[in-house]
Amino acid sequence: MLRRKGFTLVEIMIVVAIIGLLAAIAIPNFIKARETAEKNACIANLKQIQGAVQVWAIDNGKTSSDTPTTGDLVPNYIKAWPKCKGTAYAVPAVSADPACPGTISGHTL
């Protein structure tokens, strides 16, 4: 009797169904992880901007109502001006907290 080697159609369908199930579970988790990473990066940028503005104010004897320009902060206090999803942050006053340029919830200090 001759035996053929290979997989049956049912075996292949089971493997495809298992891979589809695993993909259905994994893809939403990857999307959520990416959103969380973007949020954490934005918050880190806000902290970096706030720290640069505070150090600039101390170094130059500025008051809480003064506002630096991007040129005042780059490259002496920040290496490069950060962006959130491609949009640059606005420079806050010394007494103000920086804000995310987008309208994304959770991107605050």
C-alpha cells in the first residue's frame, strides 16, 4: 500500500484558524501598547520642555511672566525641539505648564 506524505485539508484549516485567533488577540494589544508609548513620550517631552524653561529662567534671571523663544532654548537647554505626532510644542511662559499641541487626552503633566 502506498502512503502519501503531507497535510490534510482539515489540518491546514485548523492551523490557519489558530493563527487567525492569535492574530485577533495580539493586534489590539500592539495598538494599545503603541498608544501608551506615544503618551509616555509626549509626557516626557513636556517634562523636558518645562525643565528647560525653568533652567533658562534661572540662568537669565527672568521672572515668572517671561516667555522664552525656541531660539533661547535650543541648543543650550534642549538639543532639538520635540514634537508630538509631527506637531511642534508651543513655548510656555516660565510660570505655565507646557501643553501637548494635539487634542489627545492624557497627554498632560
